[in-house]
Amino acid sequence: MKLKRNTFILFAGAAIFFALVKVMQFSGILTPYWQLVLDQALIMVIGTLGLSIIYGFTGQFSLGHAAFYGLGAYTAGALDKVYGNGNMLFFFLSLLAGAAVAGLVALLIGLPILRLRSDYLGIATLGFGIIVRVGMENGNKLFPVLGGATGMSGTPQVAHFEVIFILTLIVILLVRNFIYSTYGRVCTSIREDEIAADVMGIDTTRYKVMAFVLGCALAGLAGGIYAHRYPFLHPASFDFLKSFDFLLIVVLGGLGSMTGTIVTAMGWVFLLEVLRVVLGQNFIDWRGVIYALILVVSIILKPQGLFSGRELGLLIPDQLKTVTGKEHTHAGSGN
């Protein structure tokens, strides 16, 4: 099967990026510490693309994304810790299980709460995130392997750069194809004007639930990878501030822009690590101030985000390019 032009360019760019990373690894330029940061950046790309589907493209304001990230991490980590013992096949099965659990929980809570809109939906998802956080802290009472408030360790660390990179590329292609499919266009229409979509006969609740489940499943997948890359999981790693990380990346990158989400997710992780190195222990105290300052400055300078709903040509399917005659535009940037 012949690859389309933009897809071929995307694979070629990914291959060049992979080669550069491997060269820096072998030459010693990329130290193990910064390799860990790069891996975390790729994991963040996967999780943030999930929220981009929910908020950036469907317009559903969610403040509980870290809860699904944590559900995926604990599910995949616990399964592989007890049954996997470093087996790569079971590793991938545990990732699927983590994504499935996050997606199933999203379906169960999405059916009632996605009838809410705007701030009410945000408050509901925030409440769910708090419930999950408390459940993680007390989960050892039902399943001792989870560790409870003391955290969980012992998950096989088999998620190396090569695996994370391939999974990230697969997720980017999956999200791209979804966004530019009929389903993705319906989600975008809901974001632009939900009442008009209702009038046109679109079952908005059905599509909002579908986008919510897909986005949360990607968060669960990212969490499962995280559990196999970082040897220690703690409930504090999946609190409200982590949800704010995801939300901030989507907003800063620009609603309705995969390119903005990917670039900002990578840059955000490296920025936090640089600040952590510069500020040391003071970083924890100044973290909230830094977040607020970055958000205020970005709103003043770029109120619609860094990419303002635009996409790089390689993230646009060739069929769409043929129809529109353009490579660089996208259907709006949200309200």
C-alpha cells in the first residue's frame, strides 16, 4: 500500500528525530537524566493529545484528566508487577488494560456528567479527580499491591525510549485520523456551537461521550507507560496540579491544534525540568506562581494559543489538502 505524501513526510521526520536522539545517546550528549526527561515529554504528548480531543476539539472543559492518567498507571503497573515480571507481551497487554479501565470509567461517569456544560462540567470532573486521588491513597485496603498512601514500587521498567517513541507516533496518527474523520468534524461542530449541532440532528451527547472516552483512554495509556518508566507511583503524582499541567498545555498550544499540543507538551516538560534545576528545592514553592505568570503572559501576547488552531502540513491528511487546496489551516480555534 502506497503511503500518502504527508504521512510519508511524517514518518520521515519521525525517523530523523529518532536518529538524532540515538546519535546524542551514543555520543554522551544526551545523559540518562535528560533521556528520562525526553521520555516523560513523549508520555506527556500522549496524555495531552487525549485532553486535546476532549477540550481542544470537542470543547468539554475537564479538570480531572490526571485521574484517568493515574487509573491507567496503577492498573498497568499493578498487573505487570504481579503477573508480568518484565515480559514484553504482558507489558503491552497491561497498557491495553490500563487504557481500557480508564476508558470504561470515563464511559460510566461520562454518560451522566457530560450533559453538563462549561464550568459545571469542570467542577464535576474536578470532583471525580479528588475521588480517584482518595481512592488511590486507600486502595491498599482492598488491593495491598497498590501501596496506598505510601505509593507503589516494583513495576518492571521495560518502557524504554524506542517503545515510547513508537507508541507516541502511533497515537499521533490515531488522533490525526480521528480529528479529520467524520466523527472528528462532528466533535469540532459541537465545540463551535452545540445548540446548532443539536438543531442539525447530531446526537451531541453520544459524540461527547465518544470523545471523552477516547481522550481518557489515551490518558490511561500514557499513565501505563509512565508506570513502566518511573519506578515509583504515588497518589500525589496524579492530583489536581497534574490535571492543570494537561489543561495548560492544551490552552497554551491553542485549542484545536494538534501541532500546538505536541510542541507545547514537549517544551513544557523540558521547561519545568530546567526550572527545577535552576531553582532547586524552591521550585515547589514557586511552581504556582510560575504557572500563573506563564498563563497571564501567554493570554496577553497570544490569546488564542501559540498555534491558534493551525496545523503543520504533515499533520493534515492528503485527502483534506486535495479538497481545500490548503495545508496550514484548521476549522477554527474554539470560542
